[in-house]
Amino acid sequence: MQRTGWLAAGAVITAAAVHLVWRDPQAAVFLAARLAPILVFVTAMSVVVNLAADAGVFTAVTRRVTVRAGALGPTARRWWTWAVSMSLAVVSTIFLSLDTTVLLITPLVIALARHTGVNVTALALGVVWVANLGSLLLPVSNLTNLLAVSGDVIDSQSHYMALSWVPATVALVLALAASAIALRMSADPSPTTTDSVAGTTSPVLRASLVVLVLLLPLLASPVPFWLSSTVAAGALIALFLRHPVHRRSLTSALVPWSSLALITVLSTVAASIHSTGADALVRDAFQTATPAPGFGSSFMELMSVSAAGGILSNIVNNIPAYLALEPAAGTAASLMSLLVGVNAGPVITPWASLATVLWADQLRRAAIPVPWRTFIYVGLVLAPLAVVGPVAAISFLPWGE
């Protein structure tokens, strides 16, 4: 972000914060307590992922997969490459967030596809679909999930997972099915011969891999997500400090300052606007000012908030869409439905989610034409399925609040 951008962001945050404190000091305190662990987590996870990438963890995985695929026939190699690529995307999305997936898994999948002779575009589309549709299971999978957990409807990570696993599974299956169909309908080029398959394993690489392996289950445990990620980041920083060759990786570029600024600006502005009474207007629009008890709501009621989230996300972006519609989600069922809309629905327009924007940038960096026409056409079919299917599952869930 350029200097003028930072100045503008600072001015907006300051104005919105002053207005919020003046209108509703309690809401300002609640917002600060809500944002702090999210900002810490995003910072720490960015450090972990970037340092692990610098250590060669993800490249080493690609080397192993390439060697294994070389011993297979054309058809088996194609589906082996697809299975490994989508598995990497699924694990990365669930445990490391969808933005991490498009930043790290996309270039790895591109390299893997070129080495094994699998259609690059088909695998790349699979990555972005899995990243968006697969970002429902854990709070850390998507920033919108973290915002939801920091609110007053869902009271813990375990509560969130109890509510999310069914709709998350449905959405993920749809993403994988769409990816498999895209691969089935694509034509494969010839494999690219390269000498980069061979590699060595350094102590830093091994230690970084251990840190990641230990971190992943912790992110799905009751341990606070910001605490486990911070400890992992500290461990990797200490590891890199012990090796002079790797110390140059410890720079401010490890932290996504622009993303942190975006989260802070959007959240502060949304809270400021809601403090003027806009939240009541949103609740009234969806007739949820007095939420009905129990988890089970009608399918059409849940679809209204989910569809609104998906449509608004494709018009503006999923983060402001979530923040604008959050007051309408007064129950766990409606909140999870809103997350379905803003997480799985933004697969039509290029700007609907930050992950899609970052994914397109990775394709351009690899000199691959961004398949926007295919993305949009398939998205027009995939988005409704990705919203209706999980919401239908939510409407049949028997659990109480």
C-alpha cells in the first residue's frame, strides 16, 4: 500500500473510531476485544507460512509428488496429481486459511501440473474453488469465520465446529466435484522435463515441517487460535535467527500489512455505521429482531440471509458483505447460513473474495492466462449449488442453540 493509501486508511479508521466511541463506547470496547485476537492470528500465521515457504517446505512436498507421479501411466498420473493437489488445497484451506491456499498452493500446483503434464487451468480452478467453498469448517479457515466466533452468537471454537462440519462437508464435496469435472473435460499437455525435482533436506526445512505438523491439529483444538499460531511463529523466528543464512528472511514483508489495514478499516466503519441504528434496520429487513428459540429455522428464512450474503459478496466483497448483514444473523443457524453465503457464494465475480484476487495474481505471475470466462460461467452454476446445498443441510440439523 502506498503512502497515500496508508494515510487514507488511517484517516478513515480514526474518524470511524472517534464516531464509534462518541456514539457507543461499549460497542467500541467490544470491537477492540473482537479484532485483537484476529489481527494477532493473521500476523502470526503469515509469519509461519512465509517462513515455512522460505525454508522450502512446500517445494519439498512438490518434489515428492512429482517423483511419485513419474512412475505412473498417463491416466493414473493425471488423477494422482489431481488428488494430491486438491488434498493440499483442502488441508491448507481448513488449517491455514483460504488466502494461504491461493498464495502458496496455487504456484505449487502450477509447477506440479507442468512437471506431470496435467492441465494447469483445470487444477488452478480447482484450487480457487476449494479455497472458497472449503473455508467453512474451522474458525481459522476464513476471516469471516473469525469475525463470527468473536461475536455473541457462537461462544467457542468447539461450538462453531459442531455447527459447521455438516454444511462445510457439503460445500467441500461440491468444490471437489466441480474440480474433478473440470479436469475430466480438459485436455492435458505434455509433461515438462525439469531438473528441479531433486533436492536436499536441510535442518531448517525439517524443523519448519515439524512446527507445521504440530500446529495443524492445535488449530482445530480448544486452544485459542491466536495463541497456537503465535507460539508457532515465535518458534520459527527463533529457528531462523539461529541460522545466519536464513536471517535475511526476517523482514517486515512477512506480515500482510495491507490485509490487516483492510480488516481494521472495514470492521471499524461497519461498527460505526451500525451504531447509528443501521443494525436494527438490517434485522428488521430479515425479520430477525426477535430470533426464534432453537437451532432449527425454516429453509426459506435461512436462504434469505445466505442468498443476500452471496449476492452482496459478488457485488462488493465478502468481508463488507458479512459485516453489513451480521445483525440479521441472530441465531446460530442464521449466522452459519450467512457464512455459507459469504464464504461459498463468492465464486462468480473476480473481486468477490480476496482469495480470488490473490489467486489471479499468482496465475499472472506464472504467465498463465486467467480463465475469467470459465470462472464466471461455472460460478453462475456452482454458487447457487454451494449456497443451497449447505443451507438445506443446516435447516435439517436437530441441535439446539
